[in-house]
Amino acid sequence: MTLAGSGSSATVLGTTISYLGVQDGRARLRVGEVDVSCAPGQRVSSGPLDLECRTVGSDSVDFTASLR
């Protein structure tokens, strides 16, 4: 899935994921009520989800999400 533009969001597997922007080449995301950041190729866990950031653009992130 791709989120682009600050404030964009989607509900994935019952959890809302919001795109907060990019800082130092890392995408900033809010997963439910928790803020996380990830670099391309990095995997992070938050709540019931594992996220893998595939690419981080200047104003977008492409990632996959799966249940833990």
C-alpha cells in the first residue's frame, strides 16, 4: 500500500495507519495510537501489525502490512 501526502490514512486489517511525513529519510507513521518510523527495507511492529517499508519518497511511503 502507498500513502502520500501528510495526513493521508487508511484502515489496514482493522487498524488505522496515518502518514505523518518523512524525516531524515525515514517515513513517520501513526499505527493506531502509536507513532513509528521506518527506513526503506526496515520492518517495524506496532500493535497487532508488522509493517515493512519498501520505499520512502519525499512525500510518500510504500509499505506492506501483516498481522503478527
